[in-house]
Amino acid sequence: MQGQTSSSTKVFTARLVATGLLLGCLGVMGCEIRPKPFLHTVEYDSISSCREGSDHCSWKRSEREAEFSALVNCLLAGANVLEITEEQDQGQLPMRRVVAPVSPRFGYERGSNSPQDSDRCSGTGGACSVVSRHDRPLTWASCGTRNLDEGELRGGNDPPNAYRLNHTDVVTGSLADATNDYPGPDGLDGPDRWYRITISERTRIEVAAAANRALWSGVVGLVQSAWQPALSLIASDGTQLQQGYVFRAGVTALLPAEIEPGTYYVVVDSSVRESKRGDGLYRLYVGFNRNLMGAPIRPSSFQNRLEID
């Protein structure tokens, strides 16, 4: 019995010493625990189409669509540019970067995983698409970064100067030099950007805005999540059709919906408190008749009627 007590005492003493060394390392020697950056890997796909024989598939077009799908999925996954605050404190002005998928080295294949795609094709035709091989996760696309061309920034300060989005696209915007033109819901007292959509037929639309950057401090070993953008879908008469919801940290989305022909505005908005947490750089995804964000719903009842000059 005395031997067991002596053994327990030694174990307790060893644990106490280890804890003391750890606390001493953190408090006296300035040691730090650095989190391992999370690597986002996402699925990718292209729009399936029927072709007479596999040789007639537009392979380059399918690859471009697959890479675009990977980009949108990277944004929806909450991938962002992880920047170190200590490097900024040194007064350096590095090239700004934005989220972009890394093209997979392997994993492209011709075909379709959906039986409905094959069923709608004729007997002599086949469904052409590029998909990820789900049984080999390493072939999924990784989310990386690329240099930002400052000339690619898009977005207007008010409805008359709204940037026109006429097709499915991902655009980069910045609230850094924007103004607060949209008197939207309470709390959104920060700068905003405007985008105009004009459609001629009933169209399914899905929209998401993702903050581009998160900050990491090597001194304290903590990651600061990206700021949270806000979104609104507005009719041409000023009716707010939808207000965005938090999809995940740094990502705000509008519920996928089918809208009637007409002109609409998408507003990327912010609060002063949130916009000060980052550099205001964001990526905006607008998809027409796409299905990357789930099944469509009908727009919510008209509310918050606003005047648009």
C-alpha cells in the first residue's frame, strides 16, 4: 500500500513540475503556442452538358467552370488570406492577396455523377463535365491565394453608379474608400457598395459575400476572424427583398431564390465597428441559375421600403 502511495506521489510531482515548466516558459521565456493554419479543400464541378460523343466536349471550358466552382466553394467555406500582424507593424507594404483555388494536380475526369444528366441525353450522346473524384480526397481543390490586381476592384457608391452584373461572376470589392449611402437596417452605419442586376426572364439567383482577410498574431498565437460583411437584395422601387444571414464567420449569404424579370440591386454593407476590424476587402459571388448554395426559396415578404433616387 505504501508503494502505491509513493508511486502516486511521484506521478503527481512529475505533473506539477511539467505544469510549472510550461507556465514558466509562457510567462518568463516568452514561449508561444502557434495554431496550425487550417487548409481548406473543396469539391469542384462543371455544368454538365450533352454532346454527341466524348470528343466534342469542350474540355477547356469545362475546366474553367470547374475552377470557378472551386473558387466559389472556397469562399463559401470561409477560406481567407491569413496575414501576420507583426509584418504589418514593420511598415512593409506587400502586394495584397485574395483567395483563389489551387488547381488540382490530378482529379479531372470526364463524365457525370448524376443519373439525371445521363438520362436527359440522347442514346448517342453523353454528359460532359469535370468533377472531383470523391474516393480520392487529395484530388479536391485546395484554397490558396493570388496577387490582387488593384484594377479589378468593382462596386459603385450609389444606385446610379452601381456596377452592373449581367452574368455569373465573382468580383472583388473594397469598402476602404466607400461611403454610407444605403440607409439600411439598424446597425449598418458603415460604408457600402452597390451592384445592379437586370434580368429579362424568371431567374434563380444566389449571392454570397466573403471577407477576404483574417489576421494572425505570432506574439499571442491567436487568429482574429475576418470582419462580417452584410448583404441586401433590393428591388428597383426600393423594396428590400432579402437581408443577408451569417453563413459562417466572415461569410454572409442571401437565400437562393427565383426572382421575376426586372432590375435589382445587391448591396454589400457593413457597420463601422465591423469594417474597422479589417481592410474592407471582400469577394462577392453572384450566380444566375446555379446550384452551389442549395435549393431556391421564394423571396421573403416585402419590407423596409426605401427611397432610391
